[in-house]
Amino acid sequence: MATPIVLVEYNQLLQVAQRFQRKADGQWLVFIVNFDRSSDQVWLFKPATGERLALTPPGHYQWPAWSPDGSQIAVIWYDPGNTDDDDKDAVIMLDVPELVRR
């Protein structure tokens, strides 16, 4: 398991981000953060400026990965209530804002 790192401050509480990946050009990180201990969000963070952008509403996500051209991010969406043998996890593609593509 990856060691958590503190990346964002939200509502005056430091939050811990895990499962992060750096964009190929090194300018941005994508990571999964859990603000309320019941759901996750996918965020982008630019270490050089501290700029940050939420890409998803609260939900259940894991393992973000940049596309080779940096235009999309793949994440796994999962249903934590699914206990059936029928796996209902899905890979979803998120479009990256133009600001981040540059």
C-alpha cells in the first residue's frame, strides 16, 4: 500500500490523498481523496502553484491513470455495497480540462 501524502486543505482540515499518479510532463498529479470517510473524489493538483481541481462528484473511485496524451484519466468506479460474486466495478474515463492539457 502506498504511503499517504497530504496534498489539500479543505474546510480547515488537512486531508490525506492516496493512490496518486503524476502526469507524463510532471506538471500535474491526479489523486483520489476521501473528505468524509464515506466517499471519494478524483482531484487534480499542480504542485508548482498549489492549483487544484475536482474532476468528479463524491463517489467510490480507485487507481487513477493518465492516458498517454494526457487528455483523459481512467479510474475504477466501484460499488462498496456489492457483495455478490458478480463484479460490478467499471473503468470510467474522465476528460481532463483544457487548462491541464497544456
